[in-house]
Amino acid sequence: MFVTSDDFDIPPYSIPNLQQVVNTFPLYIEEKERRALSKLLGIQLYQDFIIGLNSLPPIWEPSPITYNIGDEVLYDVSIWQSLVDANTSVPVEGTDWTKVEDNKWMILKQGGTYFINGAQYVWVGMKRMLKPFIYSEWLTDTFDSHSGIGIVEAKAMNSEVKSPKQRIADAYNEFAFMAGSSDEFDEVYGYGYYAYYDLYNQNSLAGFLYSVNSVLPGVYPNWNFYDVRMMNTFGI
């Protein structure tokens, strides 16, 4: 829903030979997204999130598509309603369109800025956060392969196969930082209250949810954030 196969064709998260798994990789992505977000958001908020996205009006399309009075469309993160018939203009507040709302589910999906104690931070959105996570998981799951005699690692003629452990850890930790991990602050504050408080102050999903719900309680209800721990090259 958030990441696609096309997102893995540019370094540092490029995956070679995806054409060989073109029919199964989207299913792999979908399952990894579901598991990650169910933990990060909690089951209830995750389910509300998906239902909310699936309930949105159609995305605005340019001419020759036209809209009539009362038609609603999604444009960027906002829902707009047409005020005229045969409407082909770009949604902007005025005589042709009026903004219904800035949709909270689209903001959660696409990202946005937030403030804590007067400081501004950025939540980069689901795609940016989940891409390194899926890359890390894919490398982990495909580095070795199953054979009739057990699990084996690939060998290459006249070349050396490098371990992907560093790339796996680097990608996972990039995901953890964007999600929100108190491990980032252990060395500075020690593991405790301030480490967890600063978790929310950074450019992360956790910070975004904390900020929005502290200003407008209940915007994203049933939130029970899962603190993502960092990974070393041993996978722990």
C-alpha cells in the first residue's frame, strides 16, 4: 500500500533481479508493511488507518475528467468539494472548489511538520520510513537459500561474496530512527526517562504522533507506540 517494487531501483536501496520475483515481491512488501505498522501503531490504530485510507474519495485528475457540484476529490493530503458543474480546474479555495478538510490519514501517510516546545520537526511519511525496513528484511530473507541438504550461502566464480550484514543493519537502523528509537539517545542521556522523552522530539513517526495527540487529544486514538530498538551487524 505504501512501498512498491519500483521504489527499489535506486541506491542505496536497489534490489537486483526483482523481475525474477515480479509476482511475489508485492505480496512480500504487503506482509512486511502490515507486520511493521501493526507493531508501531498498535492493531486498532493500524486498522483505523487502513480503513480511513480506503474510505477516501478518488484522487483528483486533470482534464478531460470533469467534476460536478458536490463531487469530492483527494488532492495532496486534502479533501476538496466542487462548487460548480463541469469543473476541470485544479483544487484551490475559491469559486470552483472549497476545502473540506486536511485529512488526518493522508497526513499520517504522506508526512508533515510538527512542533514540540517551539522546535519544528519533520515526519517523512510511511514510504520513506518503510523502504529501508523492507530492504533490510529482503536482504536478510534472501542472503541464504534452501536446498535439499539444508540452508546454503551463495558462492561466485572468480569473485568474493561480501556479507550483507552491514547493509542490513544500516538500513534497519535508518528505519528505526525514522520510526522512533530511544537507542539513539542512550549514549547521551542514559537509558531512562530522558531517553524516551527525546525519542518523541526527533524527526520520527513517534514524535509526530506524540505532538499531534498532545495538542489535539484523540486525533489518532488508541495509540500505543512500539519502541524500535537499533540493530548491530550481528542482527541483534
